Amino acid sequence: MEKQITLSFTDYKIKGVADVTPWGGGNACIEMDSFSAKSLKDEELLSKINDAGFGVESINGAICDIYENYEGTLKFLKTKRVGAISESTNDFYNGEY
């Protein structure tokens, strides 16, 4: 007899890199703490992007790797850029550093 497991979609899990302005100016990027989202609207993502608790002057945007969460099992969906992303953050994300 064939076994089968059924998992239901719960939400999206977001991982990625935040584009930040450190205290004192300049530009940098930092790996975010992952977070959950119910939708992929820019407004929701922008409200949840973070600096992993590092502490910066501002969080400008992020490159978000989006996963569909099926009761704890993650399936990659797509990458989405939200907010302002500097060229250096884009280069870092693409492995050019």
C-alpha cells in the first residue's frame, strides 16, 4: 500500500539581506532574521524587514527569498526586492564580494 502525507499551506517564510544605513552614515547590508508573512504585498514585507537586532540608523529595503511554508516544510517560491536596494547590497547578494 502506498503511503501519503498531506501538508497544508500555512504562510510564507521570508529570509534574506537587508540594505541598511549604519549609525554615522554610509551603506551596508546584513542578513535578516527570518520572519513569517501572510501575504507578499510590499507593505507587509517592508513592515517586517529587519537588521537582525544589530541596530542601525535606518533599514532601506531588502532582497527577500520567499518560501511557501507547508506546516514547517519550506518550498522556495521566488526572490523579491522591496524598498531601496543599493548596488553594493545587490552585489553582496549575488556573491560578487
